[in-house]
Amino acid sequence: MLYVYGGWNSESQFTNTIRYNLDTNEWYDPDIYNDLPRWNHCGIMVEAIPSWKYFIFGGETGEFPEGGPRNFGNFTNSACFLDIETLRWSTIFLEDSSVDGKPLTPSPREYAAISYD
């Protein structure tokens, strides 16, 4: 399966997740919505126990009326994940702490990369 989340076009922004089945060559829209529309974010699928998780970090968010002109949004450092078994989004609350006055929380960003170790 291939999962696609978020994005925007010239008329609207998206909070839904769609799935493409590589075996059957079919798209499916399972009506999975996240509360925060975002684009230019990074994501990664992680084999977790008991089920796979699709993690999303950063990107750009903003409000613009459907059908209206798209404005630049705001960078975000929010994170969330989709549990592939339950098909439910959960927010990840990052710790707001520091070491030697330097914040441990990543700064808001877009067009970032993500990896899992």
C-alpha cells in the first residue's frame, strides 16, 4: 500500500489520507481525516508493534477559503502519526525542554527529511 496525506492545490487544502493498492492498481479514500491541514511536510512509515505507524512532522499550515486564493502559511513543528491498523490519527506532544539554553524541540520547518533508526 502507498499512503498519501495532506497537500494543497490552487483551490483547497487537504486533511485526508488516501491509499493506493500496488497489487490491484486501485486508489481508495477511507475517509481518514487529520485535524491539521498541512503541506510540504515529511513523513515516514515505521513497522511498530502491534501495527505499522505513519509519522508526519513539520510542514506548512494555513487558512484560506475554499476556492479563494492561496496564501503562504506558517511553518509548524507539530507531529502526529496514523495507526495503520485502527486508521486513527494521534498527536505527538513534543517536550518543550532545553539543554544549556538550547531548545530540544525541533524548530518549525518545511521541506525537511525524516528517517527512523
